[in-house]
Amino acid sequence: MTFLADYRLTHLPPDTRPLPSVAAYDQLLNRRHSGGRGTSQGEAT
């Protein structure tokens, strides 16, 4: 018995896309923590 997922994996070309980056989110987090008093959860910025 051949499963569809196995068939697809063996018949598709390799995925050469780069891995996604979270660097932009890291910058947002760093800006929030180093920005002084900060905001509590639920408080508007």
C-alpha cells in the first residue's frame, strides 16, 4: 500500500526555499523591553 504523502515526497523536487526568519519580531521585542517603563498587557501603546 502506498500512501499519498509518501508518493508526493518521492515525486516532488526538493524545497530550496530559505527558512523563515523571526529577526523582525526580535527587534520589536527588544524595542519594547528597552523603551523605558513599557506597557502592561492590554494597555494601548
